[in-house]
Amino acid sequence: MRFETPGPGFLFQHDCSMHRWIPGVGGYQYLILTKDDYSRLFVAAQLFIKETAYGHLQAIRSALERYGRPQAYYVDQHKIFRFVEHRSIHVHYHLGQDEAESQFKRALRMLNIGLIYTAPSSPEAKGKVEKAFDYLQRRVPYLCERYKVRDLKEAQKILDEVCHYYNTEREHLETGEIPQRRWDEGIKAGKSLIKPIPPEVSLELIFSLHYPRTVKKDGTFSFQGRLFKLKHLAGERVTVAIIPYQRLYVLKNNQKVAEFPL
């Protein structure tokens, strides 16, 4: 058996697979997957048209809202995890390499979750999550084709069904246990490092896209060609937090001080 952590929530393995998940529409789609290392439970699995920093943030949020905070995430050397070069379908804004702690790393830091990187040029270090992608690649596209699925929403339903079967009915080849049962029994045995999300924490703000801004002396700042007024913070350094296509929040010392519709 491969090395594994001693209980649920010690380590969430996280990655993205570009594949023809929906054969009927042509081109590639992206599946962002998070897997608990100990139980092999799929704690998040979401399909996207493009791989973006925001998509990864949404996958983390989905896992944490359902299962709680792990001790650490385990990821590869992808630029989204180390830095953000943000030219996504959500926000057309260019970041330099040194600007981005990475949206991914920043969100985990704000929740006191560690981040571990695989060694450079070491694909074997991601063996467990790659096996998971292989399992899904042999099932999800076939089912999408069989049921003539042509959009992401319907494909996500099929993915959810496949993941549910994997989690709750299929014995894992390495552990010999059903992932959900192994997760539950590990928690009952006191092996878990999963922690609850503090009630005062705003996941909406943490899992938005954060960009630094300086409010000008006239009390305004600009973002994506729009001018916003914050006269009471003239000359101050603030953080702009974006919910794509919905809202723009302004944060000062991680506290919301203003919000604007987009």
C-alpha cells in the first residue's frame, strides 16, 4: 500500500484534469477534484469550462462547507497554486508573479490550513489523485455520451452520481474499505484532524478574488475601468474582493468596509 496519512483530514489531495468530459460538445472541460488522503473520499468534484483561480476557490469552499477544515492541502507546482496569472473568463486582470501569494494559498492561509507542494517534475507524487482521475475518465464521458449530455450542468449531475457511488458503495482497491465508511470510522476512532469553520468567518469573502488597491487622495479607486468612491478611506491601502459578475467588496484589515454591485 502507498504511504497514507493516519486519519481523516490530515491531508486533502487537490488537482485538476483537462479532458473531454462531455464528448458531445467537443473540446476540453476541466474537472477540479479534492480527495482525502486517508479515506480516499472524494470531498469535492466540480466541472468547469475553464480552469481558473476562482474555480479552485469554489472547489475548496465546497469541500470545507461539507466536511470541515483539513490540516493541509497537497498540490502540484501549477501556477494557480504558486502564483496567479489571471486571464480568466471571470476577471480580465493581469497579475505579476510576485503580486500573487496565489489566491489559492491566500484563502487557505486565512483559514489556517497548510499547503504542501509536490516536488518539481515528480508526477508519481500525485499517484492517488491521478488514479482517481483515471477512474472518473473511464466513466463520466461514457455516461455523458450515453445520455446525450450537452451542457455542464447535466454533466455535473452525472459526475455527482459517479462520485456518490465511489464514495458510498465501492470498496477501494488499496484500503479494501468503502471511502465514506472509512472516513466515518476514522472520525469515530478519534483519528481525525478535521476542524469546524468558525461561525464568524465569511467564506464568501475568503473565497472571493482579492486584489490590493490604494484609494486616491480624492477618495476614489478604479477597478476594471470603473471608478468607485470611498472618501472616508482617502489615501488608504485596501483590498478589493470580487465575486465575479456579482459584487465588489472593499476590505480593510480583512473587515468589510464597503460593497458595490457589478
